[in-house]
Amino acid sequence: MRILFVAAPLQGHLLPLVPLAAACRDAGHDVVLAAGNFPQDVLGLRTAGIGARFSLPRSAIRVALRHPGLARAEMRGTAGVGMVGELFGRANLALIAPLLALAERERPDLIVYEPLTEAGAIVAGRLSIPSVLQENTLWPATELFRAVTTSTVLRHHSIPAPALTITVRPPSLRDSPAPDGVSMRPVPFSGGGTAPEWLLTPGDRPRVLVSRSTLDGPNDGDPGPAVIAAASQVDAEFVLVRPAKTHKLPANVRSVDRIPLDAALPHAAAFVHHSGAGSVLGGLAAGVPQLTTPGAGDRRHNAALLARRGAGLSVEAGSITAADLTRLLTDTTLRAAAQEVAAEIAAMPSPATVVPALENLA
């Protein structure tokens, strides 16, 4: 079977699809990842670039000019799915033609796409083949699908509903029941890098990993500066991953380039980051408490969801204090809740067990 996996050319959208794509390849299927901005490692999968004309900033400017109030709410993280639907509705226009050309060459039997790349559904409809919607955030995939397909620029397109929806949210983090379909364990994948040996064992002091978004922009929630300012007052070792600043760090702060976070997190005492869905799910899979910074897009939603579950703290990026970091390391209820969710995730079906459901469609 030939399967085309489709994501917007943004690493946060693509990386969650890689484990299932690799499982399909390992089951003997011919798999292609269609996206762009690929990381250095995609587990040896074949890739095809479709993002040459894709520009999220350009789409954002055009949508903001037409919907200024919605754009302001999006920067605060309070727009729900309204802005993201309009934004990715327009952004998807640049993906339809290159994806269709790729699909006509590859002749896939099935297209799997993430919730903000409805170009995958459009092309599947044109080729009369089934499509699968794979959730990759903490928003229900069906809500995002509806927001994009009913956006101003796509609502007149013929966009078939997915034949199957895959849900990756752990049960206790779902605001609403999962749609009909299948559940799949969210397998953390960071896209490459090598972790130094000292990160793969516990340190002499509690270790806190500090990460930031792969996208720079307004209200991106980078916790690094506040953590650096407070670190000397906390009895812990802080490790900044891809930091914006690397000079004049306190004695208990180190920096590393891109690393596979999934390899380092099990040896960490806590995780501080920008509230990206992949980071939240990666921290939960490792069972470590998290401090997340609410920001634009879905990040306020993600931070609030984690805090309500009791598995982390939500603190504005510029307001992180030594007391917050100390609580993150010493509050046993945070760790207990994180480990409860880790057990939920471990009990969810692995990507390999979901492959037969895809085979049945084709």
C-alpha cells in the first residue's frame, strides 16, 4: 500500500506524524512525508517538499487586515479556533497544487493529514481515495478540521470528511469525548540531534530542561530569560535547549543545541517550556511535572489544560520566579498527576497497532 502523510511545512505540525509514518513503513508499506522545513532526522522516511509557496507570516498579515479583532485575540491566546481556521484556510491554498502534483506521481492508496493541512483532504477527494485525520495537538482534531474547512477561502471547496480520525489526547486531558475513530499513543519525537551522555543519566542535583518554540514570533512564550534570571536562587541544574541567549549564564545553567527531548526527559526532574502541544505531550509521556508559559495560538489553552489536570504550572513567561521553579521541583502532587497521565499514555495503542486500521481503509 502507498501512503502519503501530509503536514504543513512547520516542524511542530510534522513531527507528531513521523512515528505512525515509520510504523507504516516498518509494516511494509511505501510511505512518503509531504511537508517542508524537515528536521535532520525523520527516521529514514522518504520526504517530498510541498512548501515552497507556503508563507504563514504572509497569510497571517492578510487575515489580520481582514479580521483585526480576531488577530488581537489570537496573540493573547483567546481566539479559540476562529483565527487558526482563517489562517490555515488561506495558508492551505499554497499547498493544494504541489500536493496534487505529488499525489498524481505517487498514486497513493491513502492520505493521512494533520488537522491544519486540509489540502490533504482536498487532494484525496480529487483522487477518490480515502483520507485519515491524525490529531497532533491538544485541540480536538475534528474542531480544527471544521474551522479550516468552513474558513472564508475554503468553504466553497469540496472537502470530504476523513474516513477515520485518530485521537492522541490522553483521556484525562480531553475537554470532550473523543470522536468515533481510534486512539493512538502520542509518541514523542523531536526530529534529531544527539544528547550528550551526561543528559542520559540523573545529575547530582535535580535537572530542569528548558525549551522554547521552533517558531519565533510575538508572544512566543520563551521562558529562557526569566529562568536564567531566577536560576541562581534555585537548588537545581538548568539545561537550556536551543536558547536564544548563551552568554553570562549562572553557574547552575548549561546550554545545549537541539537534542532528542524524549531521550533526556526521563532523566529530568522537571520541564519548562512554551506550552507547545508536542512539548506538553512529551513531558506527560515522561511523567515529569511541567511549568508552561501561556501565549499566542493554542498555547494558553494547552497551559490551562495541563494546570487543570494538576500536572503542571501555568506562569506568564516574564513572571517566572525562583519560587515557581522551586515549587515545580518540590510539589509532590504535580509529579503524581504527571505520572498518572504517563500511565494513561502508556496504556494507549501504539502506532504499530493502528496500522491495520489504515490497511482496512484501502
